[in-house]
Amino acid sequence: MAVILKRGNLPRTPHTEFYGKSGVFSLEEIHGIQGFSGAYSRKMHVRRYPTEQVAPPKKGPMDLTPQPAPRHPLTPYHMLTSKIPYGGDPLSSRTPVIYGPATVISIAKPQRSYAENVFFRNGQMHELYFVQEGQGFLSTEYGRVPFSPGYYAVVPKGTTYRIDCSSGRAWFFIIESIYPIGLAPHYLNVEGQAKLMAPVVETEIEAPIFEPPKDQEGRFWVDVKHGRGETTRLTLGHHPFDLAGWEGALYPYAFDIRNHHGIAREIHTAPPMHQTFQAGQAPFNGFSVCSFVSQMEGWHPKEIPAPYAHYNVDSDEVMFFSNAHYGARKGVVEPGSLTLHPGSLPHSPQGQAAWRSRASRGKMNNRLAVMLDTFFESLAVTASGYRYCDKKYALSWHRAATSASGNGAEMAYGT
Ligand SMILES: [Fe+2]
């Protein structure tokens, strides 16, 4: 993130004597990525280092290590995440459903906030939340990050936070990467600013709302995810949100998917036009994340809004359908559908979608979906995720399995 922010009280010159509170010598911490060479933030703790544990670390309450499903023949997957029950808090309800060597995708459907004085820190991976349902705040050491349906929240690896839901329940689609997650670099200029033709505007990110430091003593627990996905519980004797101030380029933020300003073309356009985020160094590793928001279909007099069959051999494609306004997948997907199309297989619109899609030329669609395409990484479904998969999905492209009815004018096609 190129936007460098400064919040709270800070020393005029870094790493010099500073009193964030009258008469209290403050302690400095650097939260950084890529070995002192990537983005970082400087944090000024009021009086204690974050290393001050007051009890030995112990096994955490959760093991988030993806558990593989039995090996299957090569097949596409369609997971009905609407069938996953609500329950627990945002951490205990977190269920890894798809994974690879560098990426984990989870669904969480909590019914309550974190327990009091309990916090989470992902020390293994960077996180990107998409909110399907629910509202509240990610309360973080950097400040509060609001969320509501349709919001993304980007959380750098190592951020200490908790999720406070103001709604009775929530539904999160969570992407994790070992690589940092930022705005799509091909839409940024050399200064790191979003280009004028980009679908995103970096000034529309919602930075954390800074709050005064909590200079409190007591018992505070931080559950840290690490290793392959296990958690360890740390016990601190002080509140972890104790920053007098911070400055830098590494911090959590929110981004409303409706602020992804879709780019249309006279004829069908490929997913990189819809890209919001990227992890890693495309096209060599990591993944891209695209936001399929409402926009006008191609308006060429002979345009076919439905996409082509595509065989993107270096990418596994994951798509979360926030709604089901997708003509190309009509009758197959529902809100909360999560598909995995391995790069080893082509995929395409179903049935007569290409023919029907002509009726939507030049018309606005009402789609909402998030897509992730890996680069040179194969993904697999976990045992937990496989329980919610449509076992006949591979046959859904067969003409006998699909309907040719409807004119498709109200549906979106561009994937
Ligand atoms: Fe696709």
C-alpha cells in the first residue's frame, strides 16, 4: 500500500527518545514485510513491548491446518457455503475449505464476537476478508476497520485484531496468502498511485479509525496462527492496543467492493480488467483477485456477452458468488456458491448461455462476485469443504443437465 499514514503521537525523528504519555518512556516496534525491505509501519507502544508475556505460551483453541479431502479424479468443484451452519465466534467458526502451498480459503459464519480480552494474530499469512453478511468492526492495534456486506478488509500478516460484530451473525469469505496482498500493480503508476484509468482509486480505501491507546493492565490473550495453521495462545499482562501512535505503509484497511469502478468494453473483456487485488509477483506466483460488480455488457451489435470457454492452464480459479445474477451459470449457482476450477480443465458457460446472452448487449447487469486466480499454484478442497460440494457439478455443462429457457436479459455474463 503506497498510502503512508501517520496517526496519534509520534517522535519527530524515528528511533529517538519519546514520551507518548507524560513522563512514560515509550517503546518502538517495527511491523514489516519482506525482510526490512518491504512496506512497514512504526508503532510506538505507550510503555510495554508486545513481547511481554506473563505466562508460558500454550496450545491455542483452534487448529486451522487444512485437512485434505480424499484424493479425487480431476474435477471442478461447486461448494454450497450457504449450507455451512452458523455458530461460534469469528475464529472458532473459521473453516478452511480450499488450500494450496501458498493460499488458504476459508468460510466463517460466526454468531458472536470474540470473547472479551481475546485477540487474534495471523503470524502465518496475510488475509483478505470479503463480507457476505453482517456488520461491525475489525478492532485492531492500528484502529477500527468498519465492515458491512460487500466490504473487503485487508489485514497484513502479524496484525493483532479482534472482530466485533454488531449484527447477530456474519458470513465471511476469507482468503489467506503467504505473500502480501495489495492493490493490483498493473493499475498503479511508478509512484504507487492508482492510474487514472484504474478501476480502483486508492484514496477510497478506508484506513483504520485511530483510537487513544488502551494503557491497561490485566489478562489479555492473543491467539497466534503459525506453522501450517495451528494456533498458540499468548498471555499478556497489558492490553495489546496500546499505541500512542503509528506511521507507515503497512496497516489493515477496508475497501467497499462497490468502489471498484468496473471497466466495460464494446466486446467482452477478460478478468484482468476487473482486478482489485494481487498477492505475490504475478504472473510468477501468488494470485489475482477480481471484483465482478454491476456494469454494462459489451455493446457491439454482434457482441456475445457470455464469456468464451477458457483453459487458463497456469491458474486454478476460485469464485465466490455473492449473488446469483450470472447468466453464464444460470440454474447452477446460488448466493454463496464457491467454485474451484482447476487449471488442468477448461470451463465455460453452461448450456445455451452464449446464445441467450445476446439479449443483454449494452445492458446493465446486477452481478456481484469475487474471483481468485492463482499463478502456478494448484489448489485442493479440504475434507470440511467437500462435505458441502455438489457431487454432480462436473456434469452440469452437459446439455441434458441445463435449461435453454429464458432470454437472459437481466443476467450478467462477463467472467
Ligand atoms: Fe472462469
